[in-house]
Amino acid sequence: MSALTLKGIPEDVMNRIRELADTERRSLNQQAILLLERAVAEQPNSFGTAYRRFREQHGPSPLTKGDLSGLRSDDPGREVRL
């Protein structure tokens, strides 16, 4: 089993992990491992995926293609779909 040492954890984050560990009756180490496991298991959303999910929940976009003309794109060949 590997070991990891973390330095510079913000006090509010550390306090929250302690609270969670106490509430769930886990050691601080067990709680930190659980939170790390959950974090790395999550699939990061691309902007397109997040936007589609948002549109499914909130309806069609009020934007038109002209509204997007001034936006910078890291991929100039990529089409923006509304």
C-alpha cells in the first residue's frame, strides 16, 4: 500500500474533513482516502457535455450565433453549437 503526505492543506478544508470523519465514524485517514477515491472516480465533464446537460434541464438557449461572434476560441476550427 502506498503512502502520501499532503502539506499546506487549507484549515477550512482540514476542518471539513475532520467533521466528515467524525460524522461517519471514520479515522481522518480513512475519510481522506474515501474522498480521494470518489474524486478520481468522477468523470470530468467537457464544456459541451455540461452545456448539453444544462440545456436539457433548462430548455433551449436564448443565444444566437451572432451573440458568440466576439468569443475567443482555443480551437478556431471548432463549431459552437447552440
